[in-house]
Amino acid sequence: ARTAARSDLAALAKRSMRRLADTSGDTIFLSAPEGAVSICVRRELGAFPIRTLTLDAGDRVPLGAGATAQALYASMSESKRKAAAEANKSWMADFNVTPELAEECCADFHRRGYALNPSIVIPGMSAIALPIITRKDRLIAAIGIGAINDRMTIDRIESELVPLLREEATVLSEKISILEQEELF
């Protein structure tokens, strides 16, 4: 059932992700939470010749490790975050993340309004992400954009990429909210 739900989510997000990839030229990631884990549900490639292929569909990372996993982590209650960080403490280290750093990134998410992974997991690559939350306040997924550091300047992130990401996160939230209301998701 969980695999089917991820397939439905990937299919629902395909157009939004393609628009983001075409507009930004960068790699787009969609991840869903499952327990203390973030699962990459779909990846779309942009046209820029240097691609960030840090996640592929089906890859699992601890919540808090990477931009989409950070957006998911930061959107959870403090008790869920602490439980996830405790469960994943040794696994997080494989991604250069500690529970303390995950909490710092969470605070940064709440200050900025988006998750930023500035080369924490992979040197030379940065990513941003936003959660997808339904009208019923259900955390469904996170959508993110990853690129080489030269393409991820704060100016480009805030003036170009975050608005694009917000628009598509809103589109997906509305689509899923409608399906959720009809008990189809």
C-alpha cells in the first residue's frame, strides 16, 4: 500500500517537477516521509549539463540529511524530530549530519522559509526544498531543487528558485488536498 501511494504521488507530481526542471535547468527531487526515513519518490533532470544525481527514485536517507529530508524533518513536531534523530543518529553520520546539525537546519528552515543544504551532504552540490502539506495539515512530501554550488547563489535561490518551488508546492498541495477530500489519497 505504501509503495502504491508513492507511485500515485510520483505520477501526480510529474508535471510540476517537469516544469521546475525545464524552467530551472536543474535536478528536481520529490521525497516522502516514512517513519524516520525520507524516500526519494521521483527525480527529474534539467538541461544544465552538470547534473546533481545525489538521489534516485527509491533511495532512502535519514530525515534531516539533504534538502528534501530537511524540509520533511523541519515540518514535523519536535517529538517526532527527536525520535527520528535518535533512531538515525549513526546513519546520519554517513551524510555528515548530526542530530544537533539537523536541529540547526530546522531552525534555519523556519527563519528562511525553505530548507537549504549548502554542500553538507555532497561537497560542491547544494539544494533547497519545501514541504508539501495538505489543507488538512498532513505532511505528504517535500520537493527540492539541486545543483552545483555555482548555480545555487543565495540571490538566485531567493529571487528565482524559491518562488518557482513555492508555486509548484502549492499546485501539488491543492491537487492532493482535493483527492484527500474525496478520500482518493
